[in-house]
Amino acid sequence: MNSSKNDLTRLAIHTITTKPWSLEEACENYASRGVPGISVWIEAIEGRKTNDVKRIIDRAGLEVPALVRGGFFCDPSPSERACKIERNKGLLASAAEIGAQMLVLVVGAVPGQPLATQRDWVREAIEKLLPTAEQFGVQLAIEPLHPMYAGDRSCVTTLGQARRICEQIDHALVGVALDVYHVWWDEDLDLEIERIGKRGELFAFHLCDWRCPTRDMLNDRALMGDGCIDLARIRAAVHTTGFEGWEEIEIFSTEHWANDQSVFLDQIIDRYQRFAIDND
Ligand code: ZN
């Protein structure tokens, strides 16, 4: 990699990272700093027409790696599961309409059901979404979440589980979103990155850090370098696969949201550049 100090060409930021900003403010500020990508959370565009959203993003000259997030497929009731699939078809349409390359899937979980059964529901749901994904040309990226969310948010907690679902489905539009926050602890991390990369199924790379101690299970993500994740090593493993996708900053943090978002954005870019340069 030959990144220069100013090389932000693969950098994208998730709207949730600067949650206090409107979509317009996020687009204007990212673009003004030379950040070329914005991954859009559905909360950021709620109640808005997708063509208006696309106009705002296009006006800023930004690209959209992902619409975040669909999924939540798990429910003991087959009719409820069917409703969830329909909802995701709508999200695939929205993703296409705003120019997003992929829909990120947080696959869901419900208490009291075997996790293996729930992973079968996830596979079935994604298979049923394939015609719609093909119609719109939008990728489906399974994002494993940290096991602390296995009870009610994600029955897929490792890259290995996500890979196995991808292997079962075996479709060019189905792959994995690797978020360092969720998988950094996994002893099979390097092996799974290599396996997923070899199959061409590594679609997304999400960056932040794991604060020690963590004060909140959801909203205490840290800026790169402020936590204990070996980002350099993970990034090297990702790049070894030939990954040429976006590097997406995804930090939800009550602490950072309370600060001036312009200052926070400058910090993000500074940390990203240091992190990228130190390891290239
Ligand atoms: Zn993520």
C-alpha cells in the first residue's frame, strides 16, 4: 500500500458516528474534509424520500458503501419471519435508490431458541432475498456481532459462522462485513479472514476500537488507538486477502456524540491517517 498522509481514498464514515448531525450536515462536513464515502444508517434517512437522500449525497460528491442495517430475521413464528423478509426487500430497494453497494445485515436473535436453529432461519431468509438482491444489484453483508449480543441481537457471533452461511448459500452477492469491534478477540480471526477473502466474500471492513473498561454494551466504542484492538494486525490480515474495499469508521459513543462533531471528525481523520500510514 502506498498511502500518503492525505490519502483518504478508501475512507468512509457511518452516519451513526456523527449522530447529532443531520444527513445534510454529515455530507457537507465529510466532503469538506475530503472523505469520499458515507455509509448511511436507516435512522439517518427515516421519513425522507430516497431520491431526496440520493440528491443530498450526490451534491456532496459522496459514494455510499452501505445502507446500515437490515436483517433481524429471527422469530419463532414463520409468518413473522416472512414479514421480516418483506421488510428487507424494501431495504434492498432503498439501498439501490440511494446508490448503496450493499445492505449490512445484523441477523437478529430471540431468547429461548437454539442459536443453530436461528442461523438456519438466517440462511433461509437470505436465500429468499436473493432474487431481490439480484434485481437491484445490491450485496448482502452478514455482520457477526460480539457474543455479548447473542441473546437478542445476533445469532451469528463469529466470522466462522458467517462464512459457513455464505458457503451454504454460495452466491456472489452474499458475503461478510468484518467489524473489528465484534471479532477482534477471536482466536480464528486471521484464519477466517483468509478463508473469507479467498472466496471473495469479504465485503466490508468496519473500524473503531474497544475501550477498556467498556462502560456500555452498545454506545461506548472508542476512536482507533484509544482501545485494545490490534488494528494494525487485523488490517494487515485484511489487506493480505487483496481486499480493496472501503475502510468504514463506525463509532457509536455517547461520549463522542456529546462533543463538537467537527472536532470529532477531525480526530477521526487524524487517527485514520496515522493508523493507515503506520501500517502501510
Ligand atoms: Zn459494523
